[in-house]
Amino acid sequence: MITLENVGYSYGGGDLLSDVSVKLSPGSFHFLTGPSGSGKTTLLKLCYGALLPTRGRATLFNTDLRALDRDQMALMRRRIGVVHQDCRFLDHLPLADNIALPLTVSGHNLADEAGNLTELMQWVGLAGRFDALPPELSGGERQRAALARAVIMSPDVIIADEPTGNVDWEMSQRLLHLLIELNRMGRAVLIATHDLALIRAAKSQVQARVLRISNHKLQLAGADL
């Protein structure tokens, strides 16, 4: 579904990533690790088309990114759910409306989607928070809301950037469980994280490949992780 072939990305005159190759297939589960500043977020952006590679080839659903115009890219990205590290919300809108924003932007009738929205908020444990404003949410609620918003369009791929970075261990396990459930439904999942304990916990529940960025290149992490 998403393939990077010998991709490089340069920033500020130097290589941030070099000769990166990875394939996100249906039902695959990947973790991405590496030191701060190594290029994890950049690699995620290359995977969902927010950045174009300086070198190499990136394809989304068998289409070269460079062949897509702006409208085609927008349609393609509806098939990818992204959980951003900073969980941006519109503070003046109730939580339910924030989660439903991708539906609104894509022209769906929210009245027709009310049942799906209710079911989704129940699934992430936010059934009683429909009318809550974002500033009223705890860190864990914000992360679960971000995940709900990312999957409301039923994407084929879920990409999450440090989704458990600001929550405690119990909440990180809950978020991990939700992501594993999505993976078992056939979604490809890619999670950037520095939390090795989270990776170990996941590997006892799902077949996950662990990728590490080191010296600008992508490597398969060893079994001793």
C-alpha cells in the first residue's frame, strides 16, 4: 500500500535520510525507533505524502507521489489515518465535532454518520465526552480522541507519531490495544516511538517488525530489542 524505494531526504544542505526502503503491506505492523532528531517524523511524513523525497521513489496505493496533483493527493490521504504527536484540536468545538472533522471536510452528511461516530467514541472510551471541549480533556482522552479522528474515515493505513508520549503506562497500554485491534482488522500500522517497553509489550501480542533509523539509514532492529 505504501512503498519507499531507496528514498533520500535532504534538509538544510545535508542528508537527513538516505537510501530508505520500506513497504507497508495490508495487515503489517511496524515500529519506528531512533534518537531524537534522527528523522522519524520526516519518515512518517514521507509515508503519508506530506513530504516528497529528494531522491528515490515513494508510492501510495501503487501511485507515484510525484504523479499526483493537489486534489488527487487529498483523496489519496483519506485512506491514511495519521495520529500527530501534538494532537491538535479546535478548542471552540465539542469533542464529537472535532473527531468528525475529516467527515465534514470530505463533504459527508454528519446526520448520516451519527451512529458510526457514537460507536467509534464508545470504542475509544469517550462515550460520555461528546460535548466536552478540548481544553477540558486529560492527556489520555486527547490521545484517544486523536486516534478516533484518525480512523473515522476507515483508512487502510494508520500512522502514529509518538502516540503514547504524554500518557502513563496504563493509558499507553490501552492505546496500544486499540492499535492492535485495528491491525487485526487488516489495517497496516506504523508507530514511531522511543518507548522500548511499549515495543516489547506489543511484540508479545502481535507480529511486529521494528525499524531503527541510524546514521541517516533505516535498519531492521535486532531480536534483543
